[in-house]
Amino acid sequence: MKRFKLLVLTFLLILSTLSPMTVHAEGNGNINNGGGGLGEGTDTNFWNTGDEGVRVTVVSASDGSAVSASIDLTNKQPNDIRVQFGKVCKSQYRSGTVLTPDTGSYSYINPTQSLPKIITTSSGSASLAAIKSYFTDEQVIRSIAGYVGMNYDTLIGGDYKLLLEPIAYVTFEGVRTAFTATEAAMYNQVRGGMLRKKLTSLTHKNLPLAMFLETSDLGYPAWGGGKNQKVSDDEIIGSLGLGIVRFNEVVTPEVIAADYEYRVDTDVVTTVTISGGQSDPDHPVSVTFSILGRNYTVNNVYYPEDGQQLVWVKWHTPSTEQYITINVSVSGGGSASKGTITANIVDLDRNPPPNPVADDRNDSYNAGNAIIPANPQKTSASWSVWRPWWKEKWVWHSDWKWKTGSHTEECKEDCESSHGYWEDEGEYVDEGWWEFSLDRYSASLSATMDLTTDAKSPTATATTIKSGYGVNISVNASVSTGQSSATTPPQTAVSYFPEFYYKTYWRLLDRTRSGYHAGFEFRNNHYSTYNRRTHFTPVWMPNGTYTVYTYLLDCWTPDGMLSVNLTDSVQISGDLWDDWHIAPQRAR
């Protein structure tokens, strides 16, 4: 059992050298954000940056129905609010609650831990990481449990979730008004569009885009639209102005049967097989892929009778998650193995680990349950292309024609003059045919991974570190290919960690070197005092081998994706508390 010397001075010293102070993350935040920029206001219609809050409601994890009264948290003291709409949450409006103005006293709570900035404007962006960290902070969640009168352990037991809604305090038509994004959209409808006309950048951009879902939950869809553009009332009411915090829940993403799974913003290859009859330069086949409104046509696809040919297109996926359909059409004869291809485009950049801090504990951790994954691995691929060539066969084609001689009727019977003759005026004709040669191609992927102790760890050796300090990673990948036009470099590397049992949280690595000899490292960690490319091991991690698993993928070929499973380890011996000593104060 590790020693936890909970001395206040030591605690402060350590936090000042490692990272900002936060409390153990208890929940899992399904929150994203956007927005930015505000137009000019008027004397009677305006909003001041920072006049904001968040409505919090405990809802059922099964159907999203409210199980507690809603509370409004804010750093402000909006005692001048004259119009509000009560403490009604988005789920209640969805269930049919009517928007009802309330001119009574507005109630709010100033939390002990101040809220982070919620609404992005041109004067400053709200930090998604800070918002997530705040609402998954154990101490904040304990406070919320107290505010709504619920037992903390009951709240985080898995049967409930927190529904979050950004609030704005505005002056509308000279009256101080409070509303959530959903209420603003509903109020705009009641007022015939007047709210959008007077406060459009706030009510129909920055406020609703202050929070939206990364993944669908409680019947609300993930937002796949723009993050810095005005939206409609219906889009706000259906999809925007909300975040969700889950507890003790294993989130299983919606499984969509698809022919391909791609990552966002990635070069990929999509392949079909063409067959039927024979395709040659006299009777060529063309294949068109229709992808996201654009046509990619591959001409001069050749193959012999009873043969087939892989046909592929290299394209770049969009930057947002979505499920797309690719239509394939063939002209000139032949048919495709699939006329419709489905692709599920996913974003892996959504589950970075919470910040470990010096007083974290996990007494229930069992290293034996941390099983290193074995994702599909493919390190080589092969494909071929038919090349037609003409095999000559010259055949004489006769063309006999009668040639008249000099013989006439006056000639005697024994005339020796020419009476005419047959002459072959034929020609040689090439009756050859198309033969086919097979050009063979291949690609192979190799990679190495090095896990090292961070240079800022004062007592670390090359291979041993105390828990609580950071580790660095270096992944080097090399691709060899005989047809670079048909092969993408490796583009994605994702690392998983034993403290999370190689699940739940992961780090999407930065590609620090592109091309067919690519390099990957941890992203700069904003929890690091020095903004280093590091991952902090939890202080409670037991002594022994600390193994990081990395999946290297997205090296695409006509024969599918190449990928590699990688691991490397350092040894943990002791913890960071061993590096601190509090000496008794000398008497003066």
C-alpha cells in the first residue's frame, strides 16, 4: 500500500510543480462546444460577456425524465432579472411543458467552486476541457447532490445523469431576462422571430453552441453541424444547448453495420471488384464513385474474360462524424461487387484521460484485470492490375478478281492471245486478340514504439519512474509500397493505459512527422506546467511494470487497411511523495 502523506504544505508544493489543482473526476462528460463573435447591441437589447450560468437537472439514465428540481448555477448575482421561465429543463419541454413567463423573483446559486467560462465570444473562447473538468469534478458533483437534496452515492450509482443547459442573462426590449438556449428558441417562436432579430449572435449561435453532445444520448442526437454559425429554432430545440454527465456507465457506441469504418479528416481508399465479360481497349469499362456530392471516375478498367479487377478511389474524409453512403456505377459493361458502400466515419479525439492529481486514490484497482487489447493487425497487403496487350495473328484474306485478256471474236480457234485470268487481290489481316498481363503490387507496414520517462521527473532513470510523474512516447512507422498512388501513409495512433484497464479513456497521438516514414507522440498536455508531450501516471499506481498499448492504423491500400499493435513499458517504483520531505521548523 502506497503512503499518502497528506501534508498541506507538501500537497501545495507538488501541485505547483505538476499541474493545476483539480479534484478526482467522478463523471464522464458528453459535452462539446463552439460559438464566437457578437454583433453590436442597442440600449434596450444587449448582452454583456460573462452574464451566464448553467442549469443543472438530475435526470433518469433510462429515459431522461427529470427526477430533481433544476438549479441555476452562476458566478454572477442576477438579482435584477424581471422575466424568466421557471426552473424547467429541456427534457420537460420535450415532454410537452409549455413555455410560461415568470415575473417572480429569480433564484440562483453561487457555487463554492466558480464556474468556468461557458459562452464563447470574440473576446474569448470557453475551454471545453475546463467545462468538462468542472462538471465531472467530484467536489462539484457532491455540491450538486447537496443542492438538489440527493445522496451523493445514489447520484453517481449509474441510474441518473446530469443534464446541463447554458443560461444567458440579457436585456431584451429593456427588460432583464434569463433563459436557457431552448427557452430562447421557444420564446423567439412566440415573439415572431423578434429575439433572433435583436440578439441573433447570442440566442442563435453562441448560447446554443455553448454546449452540445459529442455522442447521442437520452434521445438527443450528437450535433454534426457547424460550430460557429447561426442555427435555427428547431435545431436548438432538438439538438443544441445541452451537455450530459454520466456516472458508472460503460458507454457502448451505437453500432452501425458498415462496409468501412474510417476516421475523420483522413486519407482513405475505398475498393470494389469489377467483373463480367471482358474489358479491353476496344470495349473499356469505367467506374464512378459518388461520395459526399462529388464523383470520382476511374477510366480504362481492364480484365480478361471470366476475370475481375479491383477498382479503388483515394479520397479524404470529412472533419465530423457521420454515416455516409457511397454509390458505385459501372459503364461499358461489367458490374461491381457492391453498388452501394456504407462508411461509418468516427472521431477518436473525444476521450482524453482526466487530470490525475496528487491525492487521487483507487484502492479497488486490480492490475490483473488490465488486459492489453489485441486489435485487428495487418502488416502487408497485395493487389494486382490487369494490363492488356495485343497478340498479333496475320491471316491472308483472298480477294480473287477476273482480269480480262486481249482475246477477241475474230481470233481463230488456235489463237494464242490471252483469253483472261483470275488474280488474288487480297491482303493480310491481323486477326489477333487481347492478351492480359498481371502487374502485381504490395505494401508493408512496420513500426516501433518507445515509452520513456519524462525528463522533468527529477528522480527517474531511463526505465524507472515513481508513480505520479509523466511518461513520453515515440512511435515510428515505415511503409514500403510498390504503388504509392494507391497507398496512404499511416495517419492515426491511439494510446491506451493500464490505469483505465485499456478502456474508457485514451490519447490520440500527434503526427509529428508525416509521409511514409511517420512519427507520432503524445499531444502537449495542458495539465503539464511545462506544456510537455507527456502522460501523467496516477500517484496510486502500484509498483511494477507500467505498459502502454498503442494501436497504429489508417494506412490504406486497395487490399484494405494496414495496422499494428504496439506496446512498451517502464517500471514504477515508489511514488512522487517519496521525493518530498518536510523538515521541522527551526526555533528562532
